Amino acid sequence: MAVAWLWLGPSTDRLWLDTLIADLLATVTIFVFSRAYRNSSFYDAYWSVIPPLLLFYWWYRSTDVDLLRVWLITVVVMLWAIRLTANWVYAFPGLHHEDWRYPMFKQRAGRFEILADLVAIHLIPTLQVFLAMVPVYVAVTRPGPGLVWLTWIAFVVGLAAVALELVADVQMHRFVAERRSGAAMDRGLWSWSRHPNYFGEFSFWSALALFGIAAAPADWWWLILGALAILAMFLGASIPMMEERSLARRPAYQDVVDRVSRFVPWPPKREKPPSRERASRSV
């Protein structure tokens, strides 16, 4: 449906609006398959596929681009997409598997379950990702080199973000393979942040915002909105739900909460030595 709209459908004469409509049509198509198979995790793979597709289509439709800026963006976005897709493929056990958060959303919605599935699980994430990709649209379609020094900073931040997520993924996969029952992850990057993968993801979207600001510095105030929307989702929904689940399933996780930063990587707190009173009692 999305491709048909872009190639055969009526044009709005606004490239960003044409692609937004196509994006929403693709999301509705995925929603239909999700309902047919009773598995909303059909949407998960779309998160990592749509950013490079938007980037390439905008590049294809643009006539006057700054090649250096566009190539640097392409490297960052493609590395991010490859890492995220590979991680999803590695951890996905099959079409029978559904992310544990989705049934929770739908169950809480009661009789409005289908609406919650469409809006909360499919449409809102699509709109968030599209908003976070708007700086890329600006960076690709805006002529001129802009702030070249900021473009390079954005590139370095983007590479660092993808590298951080990759390391966090590998460390978590190793922990899961070796994990004892009830154990909580507090190794490597996870000893500095309880959610380094989310911090890396936010850093990636922040890098895209910097690319857009480098192309249009005066528009910085609205080019950061997409990254802030991603941050709000992480801090307001994703992380609290994961924290609640981990505390319920792993009592040892409370110790991790007491010592390790919630989001931003930071040196962990030292474990408190036992008090003299407790030591004397143990003797």
C-alpha cells in the first residue's frame, strides 16, 4: 500500500507529507497482519526498517543535496538498522512469540483492546519515529553544507551510540545464556546503567537531530522534538514497565536499582559494608 501510494497515488506536493501518508498506510497493513496472526510483534521489525527506507526515498527525490552530509547520515542510519535488525532476528524465537508488553496494553484496554492495539502499539510509535526522522528530511533536502563541524559531531555521536547498543546487546545475550535463576544483570555497561541500550537508542536519535540542526541551525528548537518524544517514551513507559517486571521476577534486581544509574551511564555506587551491629549479631 505504501509503495502504491508513492508511485500511483495522488501527490500532495509536499514530499514529507507523501511519505508520512505512505508510512501510515504501511503501519495499517502491518496492523492487519498483526490482528490476523494475533501477534502485535509483527510491528517490531518495522521500527528498524522504515528509517533507511525514508532516508533513501528522500535522497532519491531530492535534486540538490550536500553529499558529505547525506553520506555520513547514511552510514549512521544503516549501521543502526543492521544492528537492530540483527538483534531482533537473533532474539526472535518465531511468529508465536509476542512482546510481553503488548498483551498487557491490550488487556488493560478492555473492550477498547483493538483501538489500543492500533493506536498505542502501531500508530504512536510510527509517528514518533517519523517525527524523529524529520531532521534527516531537513538534512537531505536542504542545500548547502551548513555547519560542517556539527555534522561531524553528529556522525561521531551516531557511531558511538550504535557501538554502545551493540556492546550492550552482546553483553546481555551472554548473560542470558549463562544466567542463573533469579540473577539480575549488572555486568559491563549494565553496571553503569540499568538500561544502556535505551540510552544508546536515544543517543542515536539525538545524532539525527544534530544532523538536521547542522543543516538548518535556526530550526533547532523543533528539530529536537523527535528525539525528545523518543526519550519521553523510554522514561515514561518502556523503562518503568521493565523495572516493574524485573523487580517482580528477580528479587536481586532491587540491589541493582540501589547501586546502578537508571538511564545515563554513571559509575555505580559502592556496596555498603555491613554495620557493626549486624556484624556482631552474625558472630
